[in-house]
Amino acid sequence: IKIPEIEEDYLENSLIELVKNNPRMLYDFFDENNIIIYPRCIDGSWGYNIDEITTPFSHKTRIEAEIAGFEDAFKLLESRL
């Protein structure tokens, strides 16, 4: 069985929709895999921590920070596999 490759834009758009509609599901998924994501806001700029990883506060909205955090969390999970 050959599985077609999924375009990166499709995955990114799907992730954006999931974050907008039901981010709790992704937080729960990563919590179960011991990857804890903490979105944070300082002076109107958003960033996030994942475990010991701290990112700069370079996002304008919480959703932007969550999307970037989930992308990094997927990379971290993949590196653990």
C-alpha cells in the first residue's frame, strides 16, 4: 500500500484550524506524551515554553504562539521516537 505524501501547507492549515477550534485536544495529547506547553504573554507579546525550552516573545497573538508551540512539540515528539 502506497501512502500519498501530504503537503506541508495542508498540515500547517490543518494545525491552524485545530488550534482555533479545539486547542485543548492538542494540549491533552502532548500532556499524555510528557511534553508540556506553556503559552505566556509579556507586555502584549506572546511566547511559549516547552519543558526546558524557552522561546522569545515574538508572536502578536496567543494563537500564533500556540501554533508555533505545537509545531515545536511535534518536532520534539518525533525526536523522541
